[in-house]
Amino acid sequence: MSGETEKDVSGLTTDTLRLLMDAHTQRIDERFAAFLEVYRRDQEKANEFRSALDDLSKTMATRRELESAQLNGNNRIDGLVKDVGDLRSRLDIGPAGLAPLQAYQQQQEGRHEGIGASVGWIVAGITVASALVGIVVVLANVLTR
């Protein structure tokens, strides 16, 4: 038999070894090809993920930018709160010419109330006087009869 070196025939010849090695090499090549295909798919997915992260990093604000914007917003709010407080105190006090105007208005209201009260007293007096005149006329008529 070809390739046998001993007297006992083992069944392994260089030809059978070559066939076994070729089959084994073919399985290794197939497994390697499958591994390469999976590896390439994984690399594509990783590249897509990296691209998505890159897009996010370009469009999203950094922590420092957000902290700066928050600080600016807080400062604006504090300024607005101070402005509102100033406006409220101005409304409570009023403008410089408001006090004399309010005093004049109160004086006029008092004058109108006084005039109204005086008119009431005058009307009451006239009513009392006319009642007295009526009583005198009735008494005079009764006494002269």
C-alpha cells in the first residue's frame, strides 16, 4: 500500500491524512468565513452606533453649556423678581405728584358731603317752618270763627 511505513496496516496513509487535512481545512475555512461575516456585521453595527453618538454629540449641549444657561436663567429670574418688587413699592408709594392730588380729591369729597348735609338741614328747616305756618293758619281759622 502506498505511504505505509510499518508492517501493520493502520489505515492511515498519506492520502487519507491529506483527505482528512483537506476536510479539516475546509471546515476551518467555512468557520472562518462565517466568523468574518459576523465580525463585519458587528463592525457595521458598531460604526452605525458610533455615527449616531457622533451626531448626538454634535447636536446636544454639554454639561457646562447647560449649567451656564441655567445660571443665566436664574440670574434673569432674580433680576425680574427685583424689578417686580421695585414696581410694587412704586405702586404703594405712588408718583411724586399723587399725594397733593389725593388730598385735593379728599377735600372735594368732603366739600360735597358738607354741601349735601347742609342742603338736608335747609330742607328740614323749610319743612318745619311750613308745618308751623300751617299750624298757625289752622289755629287762626279756628279762633276766628
